[in-house]
Amino acid sequence: MSTTELPVGFDWDIAILNSLDKPDDRGLAGANLYTKGGSSPEQKLPVGGNTFDRSLYTNKENIIALVLVCEIKSTVEVCGGRLFISFTDNRYSRYDSLGGHSTVETFDPRGFFKW
């Protein structure tokens, strides 16, 4: 996703969050990934529409929850809304920071994301 897809003064923050039943292959509780600054190199996602291939260091059977979170933020760090796509619950959620436009829908992400 590129910053040109949003109005001037807004940008994407993207995260991939997971919850595991047992520790991953490294003995850790999971590997959350982020585009925002301050993340360690192992947790950093590319920005500006670049694709990526990252290991979660576990198998699908060990994953309790795997969620893609897309947040629209202004350049002064005010949230404009969030989109959640749950790969494990097959749900799409949209939350408007002002309210009134939030929704939760059944969604099969397999047509859009490979995991």
C-alpha cells in the first residue's frame, strides 16, 4: 500500500498479530510484525507496497489467531480507523474512530492472502 492511496496527511500502519497454542520453533510466544517505527528488524514489515515473505516459526495447527490490522493514522498520530482481517476466524472488521461506520462481516481471506 502506498501513501498516495490516502489523502495528504494520512498514512498506513500495518501489523500482523498472532497468538500461539505452544511456543514457536524459537521457544517464543509468537512473532508479531509491524510497519511502524521502533520495531526490531525481525519484526519490521516493508512499507510502500512492497511484498514480503516472513516466517512465523510455527505450523498452522499451532496458531490460535492470525490477524492483519490496517490502521489509518494522520501524520500527528491520530487514528482515522482500523481494518481487521482474521485469517483464523474468517472475519473482516472495520472500526471507525468516530463511530457509526463499524462492522463485522464473514470473510474468506484465502482468495486474497496466501498463508
